[in-house]
Amino acid sequence: MEDLQVLEQELTATVNAANDLNSLEDIRVAALGKKGRVSLMMRELGKMTPEQRQEFGPALNGLKTRLLDRIADRKNEMEAAALDARLQAEKIDITLPGPAEVQGSIHPISQVIDEVTEIFAEMGFAVAEGPDIEEDFYNFTALNIPAEHPARQMHDTFYFPEDEDGNRKVLRTHTSPVQIRTMMSSPPPHRIIAPGRTFRCDSDATHTPMFHQVEALVIDKDIHMGHLKGTLEAFIKAFFEVNNVTMRFRPSYFPFTEPSAEVDIGCDFKAGEIKIGEGDDWLEILGCGMVNPRVLENVGIDPNEYQGFAFGVGIDRIAMLKYGIPDLRAFFDADLRWLKHYGFAALDIPTLSTRGV
């Protein structure tokens, strides 16, 4: 029988020298196939004495195992090298301009966020941001949403598994946690908007599991509903680019505001189109209200000294209204034809900040 150490060195060197997967497979078959050198040696074990089998059996099995491991490692090395070579060959510098037929465009959501930011920046609002994965305290408790509130239920909220302390993080269901973080990070006054992604278990033509909101918060002394109404009127005029708008406030309920209201705007439905600011029809646009004193207490602000208002509007919804997009789900389909039709040129910078303010 061949010297096993010399054989292993020879076969290992052959494996290391293999330069493609086909040659590596040929080496495996030549060594470990039915008629391979190691396989034939293992057949000879039956002709040996028990003492010889006890010596050579484990040695041959060990040789076979080490060869299989080395062949597998060499295969992984070659596959990784092939992938690296392919990635280098197919590398594209996305910072370079592409051909006219494949040039990208600004997504309507990104455009509307820029428009909304420009409008509120002109009114003195700062932009605040927060994490998509939130603590229960910021998403629910601090906003006066009790443990038994329906908004906490599994069918509305994406929950993460419990941690070691039994706490469960959530994908934020609104951008209101940003308001809480802002109020806890510094003393009032505050004047912010919080645009961003939010998540809820819902999907149809007007709802998606992931959508976008912008919420606004103003906290100061002597703030009242008149300030809220004036801010909303200026925003709606500027965003929809109309000179006049009729608004209607309907009493509603939100745990984090008191009093709360749904805001409708006057519109006209004709020939499948919506005209904002004129007509005898009404269109619900957003929810708002005065910040609940309990929310102020939860973040350490004296409600006897400070008051404020807040409102939230769906960015996807107002994008649909302004640009005539019929189905919310199309925002996330990545259909190039849709993006080409509804998208905006990269240099189409919003210029709405001086309208209606």
C-alpha cells in the first residue's frame, strides 16, 4: 500500500493547483471516485488482517475526510474569485451620466417631501428625524395611547420579538415619536416637521404596509387653534398652488391631541379630476389638534405654561391628489414606465416656498 503521507501531499498539491471547477471535479473523481486511488486502497482493507485494518482503516478515512474538506475549500475559493472577477467586469459607475433612455428621475414621494420641506422652512419650521424602529414608550405610551388601545394590536402594528426584559420594539406607526424625542431633547419653544416612513399592517389601493407621513409640532406660550388654522391654510395654498381654499374642521378623536379635528378642504369632482380650492364637494386631507396636556406632562413640559398644536398628513396621499396618481401601490412597484411618466427631472428643484405664505 502506498505511503499515505506522501499520497496526501501529492493529492493536496494537485487540488491546490486546480484552476477551474471542471479540473477540480476531475481530481476528486481520480482520488475518491469508485475507481479513485483512495477508494481502491480502501477496498484492500478487506484483504488485511484485523491488526492491519485497525491501523490503516482510520488513516484512510482521515485521508478521505481531509481531501474532501480541501476540495470543498478550494471550490469555495474559486467560486469567490469568479464572483469577484464578474463583479469587477460588470462594475458600473453610477455617478456617471447614463444614456438619455436610461436616465433616472426623482420619485414623486421624494419630490413632495422636498416641496413640503420648502414650504414649512419658509414658515420657520426645522426638520426633525427619528428611527424607524421605535421603543414602545415613544410610539405609544408618551403619546397618551394606553395599553388597551386598538392601535397597539397586532393587526395594526409590526412588532419585534421580545427582548430579555420582555419589551417589544415596533416599526413606528407614525412619525409622532419624533415629536416626543424633540420635546425631550431640549426645552420649548419647538417648531418642527417630521417627514419619514411609517409602517402599518394594511394593503389596498389607498393603503400600503409602508407609507410616508409628515407631522408638524409647535410648542410655545399662548398657542391656540387660530395659529393651527392659519398654518394649515398657508400650507394647503402653497402646496396645491391655489390662491383660495375653503377648510372645514370636524371634531374627531386622537389620543395625543385635545381638542382634535379632521380637516376637509373644498374641492370639485368633474370628469374624473379633482380641483382643489373650488366647488361644493369636500375632501378629507389630514388630522390635527391641540397637543394633549398629558403628552406635555409625559415629556416634562408644564401644560399650564406651554401649549401647542400638531397635525399629520400622508405624503403619499397628497402626492396622489396633486399629481393625479390613481393607485398608491404603484409608488412601490418600481415600474420604469410609471417612473418615467410621474417622475421629475433631477434638477427640478421645488420653488413653492414663497407661495401662500
